[in-house]
Amino acid sequence: MPKVGESESSIADTCALSANRRIIVIADGASRSFQPRAWAESLVRGIVHAGGLLGPKVIKRAADAGDLERDLPLTWNQEELRDRGSFATVLVASACVRHGRRVVRVSSIGDCAICTVKGPGHLGRVEAPWPPVSSLTGDTPPSAASSIAPYITGDGIQRTDLWLSRDDSLLLLTDAMARWVTGRVMRDEHTLGDLLPFVSGDSTFANWAEPLRQSGALANDDLMVVWARWR
């Protein structure tokens, strides 16, 4: 969902799913960096192609893939953005079975986040997102995948494993949604249906999000939620 007053073509949040449906990658391009949508899309494709690996070499290959149109005629401010580079937060979730148990290996740069939904469907209890999202907002994230060397800014890559029970599912969130979910979950326990009624078919995403934006409870940012279940 785009920012208020902007078209869907401006959305810099994106995701990709591997052909075997075991790897999901989400990315959020920084609004005031060079071609944020193209950079986010290049990142998710490159990481899926690399089998879910996230590191400087994979990010460099995404930067070299030619998706960023650096050689087109640019205005002076676009040239300045190009020289500063493209930035995006990114999260990778890779599903596998280890010792007979379901595990999701997660890698993250910046404020994209993932949380476990414990229990079946929209009745499942939502746990606090990982990694803990910062309260910082801005156009250039403090930690991000960059299109120029050294390719990772800030605190680098965070990694964890999530062990899932049979009925568990996952929410993958870009930063505005991650901050909102964190605030609600930390105040009280909620089911997925309480937090995100559109998942159970009660309303559309836009109808659900718009009043929250108008009240100031949800930031005016691109919004994306991916709900993933193990089958």
C-alpha cells in the first residue's frame, strides 16, 4: 500500500518467493535514495537466486545486475542521489527441517521484521517482531543494504532461527508495520485477527490501515505485510 497521496508505482516495498516456496525475501527501499524501488526489487531477486544467502557479495551482485539505470540522463539532484547510493532494509526467511522440527532461518539488515503467530490462523497469538525495530524514522535507514561499497551500512546483518510448531505461521513486515505491531504486542497480547483483521477477510488492507494513518497511530509510509504458513 503506497503513502497517502502517491500511486502504487511509487511503492518501494517488495517481496520475492523462491520457486520451491521455501525462501521469502522482503525489502523496503529508502525513499530519498537513488531508485529505491528498482534497488529493492534487484535485492530480493538476487537473494532468492543466491539461495537465500545475505551478505556483501550477494548485495554487490545485485548492484551490478544492471537494474539501476545509472547512465540515463539525470537531473543534478538525481546525480547526487546516485553518487550517495541506493539503500534498502531487507529480511530473508528460509524454511527447512532440522532434527525432525520445522525451522526458519532468518537474516536481516535494518527494520524489516518477522514475527511468529503461535496457533492456528487468525486466532494465533502474535509474538513481538524480530529483530526489535528501532524508533528511528528517516529517509536513509541507519542499517541498510547499499548499492555502493561497503554494501552494508550500520550494524550489519542480524541472524536468528525460529522454531515453529505445527499450527504456527509467520508475519513478514516492513518497518512502519513492524513498529505498529511491536507497539501493540508490547502493550498486551493479541491474536492475529485482533491486530490485522484484513487477514481473516473482515476488511481490505486499505480500509483497515487508513483510519490508523489518519489518527497518527500508523506512519504514513509504504505498507507491506506477508503472512506465510507452512504446508
